[in-house]
Amino acid sequence: MTTTDQSVIIRGTWSTFLRNKMGMVGLIALVMAIFIAVFAPLLAPFDPYEVVHVTIDDIYAPPSLEHPLGTDDAGRDVLSNFLYGARVSLIVGFFAAFISIVIGGSIGISAGFFGGALENGLMRFTDIMLVIPDFPLIVLLVALTKPSLLNIILVIGFLGWTSSARLVRSQTLSVKERKYVLRARSIGAGNPHIIRHHIFPLVLPLMVVNTVLIISLAILNESVLSFLGLSDPTMISWGQMLNFAFSRGAMSTGAWWALLTPGLGIVWLVLACTLLGHGLEQVLNPRLETHHLSVGAEMIARPKIPPAHLEEGAPAPGD
Amino acid sequence: MEEALPPIIEIKALCKYFPIKQTNLFDREEKFVHAVDDVSLVVGVAEVLALVGESGCGKSTLALTLMGLEKTTSGSLQIAGQEVTELKGSGLRAMRRNIQMIFQDPYESLNPLMSIGDIVAEPLKVHGLVKDKQARQERVLLALEDAGLKPAASFIQRLPHELSGGQRQRVVIAAALVLEPKVLLADEPVSMLDVSIRAEILNLLLELRERRGVSILMITHDLGTVGYVADRIAVMYLGRIVEIGPTLSIMQNPQHPYSKALLSVAPVPNPRQRRERIILQGETPNPIDLPPGCRFHPRCPVAQPHCSQIDPRLRLIPAGHEVACLEVKPKITSGPG
Amino acid sequence: MIDQPRSRSRAADLDQAPILLELSHLSTDFLIKDSPPAHALVDVSFTLREGEALGLVGESGCGKTTMMLSLMRLLPANGRIIEGTAQFGGVDLFSLSEKEIAGVRWKEISMIFQGAMNALNPVRTISDQIAEAFILQVGRVDKKVVDDRVISLLDLVGISADRRKQYPHQYSGGMRQRAMIAMALACNPQIVIADEPTTALDVMIQAQILELLEKLRDKLGLSIIFVTHDLGVVAEMCDTVLVMYGGVTAEYASVDAIYNEPRHPYTRELLRAFPDLNRPTAKLASIPGFPPRLNALPPGCRFAPRCPIAQDICHIEQPELRWIDAGHAASCHFLDLLPDGPAAAASPNTPSQNLLNSES
């Protein structure tokens, strides 16, 4: 596609998306999280890595003017920790999801497009990976290797691709059968051209939606790993905050701020991604109510033999 | 008419069989779908030939082999003098510049995410012709205008769903024209369009034949449109041509019982005309287990005993066209044909 | 109730036959989010007598399928019948409740859907699906009675009884269409609506199906409404024709009058666009432009942008449906100017101003 057409479609997608309340809420929530992660050093009143000398009164101190969200088990400011902690969650979320989608997308397109023994092999491999319980395997791998940010990203990324592989393969199979692909072949296009210009652009929207949903899964996975104490203890993350709070008596002290803050942070991020993902799905999936191809479309003459998925006799825009 | 220039398409004894997957381990013999079974025909330069028949007659398979989208089982297929059955890879791709296809469904033939300009430019890009963007754009505009989409520039940026069925079909035609092929293979080009716009598209095809000298091989089941556009008709049944010749000759004087039946049931928009309709019983049998002798004889209203034993060949008859039927008297020629 | 055949009055006595269904001034809208409603049908009327075959002719977007769905009260969620009555058996179908209309549907008026091939459930046998059509309406009866009825219905449509336990994929396209017809006849209805019954079928199968419908019409005294774009089918099968365009009635007359004395410009152009096997090389007309989009309807006459004789008034004012003589009505401002048949209207297509706008 030339840049001109891409811009037409992107503008159309964007305007349709703007009208989608759920997606917009998700997007704004996510952008807020990214904002605080990026500007954490400027926003945080304290530097969470600074060594503090504390007295017994400073530990699990309730929210006050100086510490709006109180202090944690080591007397550090919960708010500052929270702001910095967003970074790890988001970094792991995005990068791991990216790895997953690249692997899943490649496997899906290859299996769907080439079929035959390759498809069989790849899909059986996918099935095996699906059957293995994700999380125990993640725990195992992380425990065996050094607990570092990179390792966590890699492990979550390499184990999270199965759902996208299946999705992409399905979509590839369906696009492969379309008449315009046949027409491209009849023009003389080879496989690389067809994959690049026909299969990929039609699979991409689904991949985008799937990525967003995988991001939320990756964030959750990371949080749980940190909570279990399997990540780098010097890294501040929300899971880590929860870990320390739980294992160091926040419950018995009644220091709800140390628990709720990271917990709600995780919920916030996951919810943001989910809402954004569903919103995008509505916009990008032609089978649902509104989609980007309905941009400015008036109703066109219905074909006499409507394609199976169109409704009989009910002219509706954007179908 | 055809003597002056060599034919653009020459098909000799073409066969295309699809093997059936064996579900039973103990099947003795391999079974085939005889989609195209010994078809020979010739298409001249700037000629319109219509392939008529119902589903299962092999016309679509024949089209796919002509486009090189299916490999032939046996026989020869020459396009613009080149033997297509031997071509592979880049040779095959180059051959595609000679013959381009127009598909039946204008709603599915265009990638919904690609602009009209890109769709029409795609063949040029695939074949690496016209590297210069400006020149390419000009070719695209020319093709769009030739296909009747004016002003061409206003269509370049639009997306398929913004266009009507007739306009979309014109885009498909423009994309086929941009490579300047010698043959257009039109597979039911108007059957999914509203009646009031069919004539437009058919007239366009005729115009292209006049202006560009392109030959058209039209596949259809609609005898009405055939009468309008075609110079010659070939009627197919179960993988064979049963009758072939000039359009008027066949439409006014069909000889093969199957052609007669088809013509008799084609709907005519005149309630006062009560015709004798020959409605064949049953459906076209599957092309796997072919009946012995003439493959039409089980449904033929005038079948004789010898029809189940002898397989008729196409022979010239006095009416001026060729028929494959034992019950039709061939033309007696004094010398070798 | 199930097994009573009905007697028939044939075309010659059609005028004497009792009126079964009287549709008056039907208007249907489709509600669209963030947009004014689309007027899919405006003021459409027709009469259907016992034993009559009515052809509903039009192209995409003309509203013929919407009309049938309105009649059967099967409109999708955003469809609304905003005016009109459908008098059937002394009741107005549009005033019935959901429960009451369910008693009419299939028992009195049934439908053969478009794309019948795909309207069958692939995981249930044909026998089950046919049985379902009358069990739901009539209440459960003895298994043997059900089976007998299924066999007799299949026999009516020419499918042998030993194929009744098969699945749709084991039937050919023509047979599936026959099975759909059997289902439509299951409760011995008075009216059958056939929505594009032969589209997507081969020509020979089409002929078989039409022959079957003709035979059934005689045998069972059915009234049939053919919804189609195929003028050839209409010429062969119908007594009366209603030509629709852009949701309104263009012309309504006997089949003879429509084909030999068409008065509406659209009807004329449509006839000229349809190939005639008797004159295969005669020039085929096309109507420039394309059918109107329901949410962008032209002001005035819906056909004006494409009409070869459109004048200023046509773009401003919608023509009323006028009765030319008994049984022949058309909606055009210039009915009087063209009193004769097609020959008088053999004008070349002159594009009007709106045409250029609609093309770009």
C-alpha cells in the first residue's frame, strides 16, 4: 500500500475509534500509566533507590502530607515506589507481548499460507505448547535462569505466542481463499508478494488487537513472578511491592496502603489494556457493528446473492 | 477471418483430471474427476468465443488451466504461439501478461484495503514493468479510462467499498487491461450484476475487442448474453465440447440434444410465447464415473441403443457448425476436410 | 387440517377468484445509528387472489426482500413498519401480536428463502428439518404420522423417500431447493413466497424447479409470490407483476401488460436491458448509473437521475401511483405522454445532469 492509502485508512480508523467509548477509556488509562512511568523521576517526591534511615515510626506509616500513600516495610515512600514500579510492568508488558506476537504471527502465517506438512508440524507444536501449563513453566524457567529483567521478558514472550498463532492461522486460511488472492495469482504474483500485500494487511488488525490483550497478560505474569519473589529483588515493580508487603506483615499491621496501591495499579493497567483491546476489536473487525471501512461509506447497491455473512434484506452501513 | 493471423489460443486434446483421495485402503484402481476430457479449440485474434455449460461441465477448470493456475494432465495449450504446459517459474509469469482474467464476483475480487490506484498498478509492480512512478500512474489512468471509469483521477484514491458493483467490475477489467494482454478470460463477468448494468459491461468488452484487438474467451451459463457478445459458441457437457460454431448458427439451429434443451429452457421475457421446453430429468452426473459411449446418453431424450456404445466425436454438419452426436448427420465433404 | 387439498381457479377466472391478501400502503424504515432512518419502502400496495402468481421484480436495493420480510414480520431489529395494513383472512397482519403472527407464519403464508442451499442446518437430517416445519405449528403427533407426512411432502417435490434420512451435504443444489419447497408446503399454506428461488441454480435445474412450482400451484391451489430480478422467470410463471425501484412501486399490472405495454420508463428500460433469445444480436440497453442508496435517496422521483425522459419536475416532486386502466398502475409524471408500447420510447439514453453527479 502506498502511504496515501495507508493514511486514508488510518485516518478512517482513528475517527471510528474516537467514537468508541470503551476503547478511548482504555487508551486514556494506558496513556496515563505510560506518562507516570516515563516521568516518574519528575513526579516522585522521593527517590526510591535512595538509602533512608528510618526509625520504627517510619515503617508502615499511614498516609500523611509528606507521604500521600504512606510508607512501606522499609520506610520508603509508597507513592514514589508506585510511580517507578509502573516502568517495569510496562516494559515487560510491551516487550514480551512484542516477542509473542512476532513468533505467533510468523508461525500463524506460515502454517496458514503454506499448509501441508509445514502447517501440521507447526500446529501440532502449538498444540503441545498450549497444553503445557503456562505458568508453572514460566516459574520453572525463571527459577533456573538468573532472575533478571531480560530473562523475564524473554521467558514470558517465548511462552505467550500460542493464542496469536492460532488466531493468525485462522485468519490467514480465510484470507487465502478470497477471490482477490486468486486474482493476484492470476496476475502472476508469487507467494512473497501475496503474503506481503494481501495476507499481511488483512491479518494485521487482528494481530494488533491480540497484542494489546497479550500485553495485559504479560503484565499479570510479571506481577505474579515478582510476587512470588522470582524476579530481580533490586528492581522495583508492583508485584515486588506486593511481595514485600505480604511477606513483611502489612496485613497484620493493617497497612492497607502498601497493598492496595500496587494491587490497584495492576488492575488499572490490565483493565486499560483489556478495554483498549476490545475497543480496537470493534473498530477493526469487519464482522462487528462498526468498523474502519465504513468511513464515509454510503450504502452501496446490495449484491443479488449476498455473501453469506451479510444479513438478508437489511441494508446497514458499514457492513 | 481467421486465416490471416494465426490463432491466439490453440488447445489440442487437453485433459485435466483430479485424482480422488482414497478413503478406502483397499480400492483397486485410482479414481479421477474428469474435469476436462479431450478438449480442442481455437480462438482467433480479436474473436469472442463463449464457453457455455452448466456446473460440472469443466468450463471453469479449463479457464484455470488456461491461466496457468492449474497444471494440465495431458494435451497441448498454446497461447500466442507459446506452449504453456512446459512453462515454469518466470516463464509462466511472463506468459500471464498475454492472458488476463476477469472474475465473476466484483464484491470479492478486490482487496478491501487497497485503493483503486494500487489495485490497477499491482500487475505492473508484480511484473516489474514501468519502474518510474509517474509513468506507472499514467498507465493506470489510461487503463481506468479504457474501462470506462471517468474521470480516472477521481477513482485512484478510493476504496472498493465506495464503488458500485458495476464500477468494481470495471476496476477488475482495468487491472486486467493494464498489462495489455492479448486475451481476456471473462468468467461469468456479469452474472452478479444488476440486469440494468449488465449491458454496459458487455458493451465495454465488445468495445475493447474493437479498439484493442483483444480476444475474449467468455465463460457463462447465460445464453442470453452469449447471443449478444459472442462470435462463436462452444457448448460443454461433462468435460467435452458437444457443439461448437458460429453463434447465430447454433442459437437458431442447435443440433445437439443438450444444446437444444438448454436453449429451450432459457427464460425469455415474453409471456405470450409458449415454447416447447425440453426439461431434462435429473442432474448432471459426477465426472468421476462416466457413462459408457456418449456421456450424455443417460439423459438424452433421443438416445438410441448405439449411443451407449460409441463415443461421438465433433463433426462438421450441414448447418455450418460442429456437433458431437451420433444422431446428427455429418456434412459430406468431397475431399479431405 | 393438514391434509385438505384446495381447489383452484385458473388464470382466466382470476378476476373472479377471491382476494386472499390485500397489502395497502406499506412503508418500512430501517433505523440507523446516528443517521436519519432509511426509507426502505414507501407506500407499496398489491392484491393477491387465490391461485394467483405475483411477480415482485426489481434490482438490488429496490426493497422487494424487505417487503417480504415485512409481510412475514421477520424484519431485523432495526426495521420498522411505519404504516400500512395487510388484510389476510379478515385480520390485519401488521396488527397481530408476536404470538398471533407465529400462528399465521408457515401455516398460512410460508417462505422459500433466498440462498436456500445455505438455509439448511448441516447437522440435521432432511427428514428432521421438514418434520420440524410442521411439528412446531401443529403440535407433536405420533411418529408414524410425522414420517408419513414427510414422505408425502418429499414425494410432492420429487425426492424419493429413501433419501429422507440423509443430510443436506448429500443433496445436490437442486435437491436442496426441492427440500426447501417441501418445508414451505409442510403446513399446507395458502400463500408461498419464493425469494429468488432459482438464482444460483443451473439453467436446467431452474427449469425443473419452475416446472415443479407450476405443478404444485395447479395441484394445491397455491398462490405464489415470486421475488426475483429475472424477467424471464416472471414472464413464464406469473400472472401479475409489481415492478419496484428504490423502495416504491414503479408499475403494477398483468404480466401481459407489463411486457407488451409498459408505461413506466424504468420498466421499459429494464425490458430493453434483458436479452431476448429470439433476437440475440439486438442491441442491449443499459441504464446508466446505479440503483439509489437508501440513505441518499434523490428528491422527487427515485428513478429521475437515470431516466431518459426526466424533466425538471421529476427531480422535485415524487409521482403518485396512478391507475391507467383497471389493473394497471404506474408512478410517473408523464404517463400520458407515452401512451403506446415500447416502440414509442425507443429513445437513446440521454444522461441527465444528476447522472454525472452520481457517477463521480
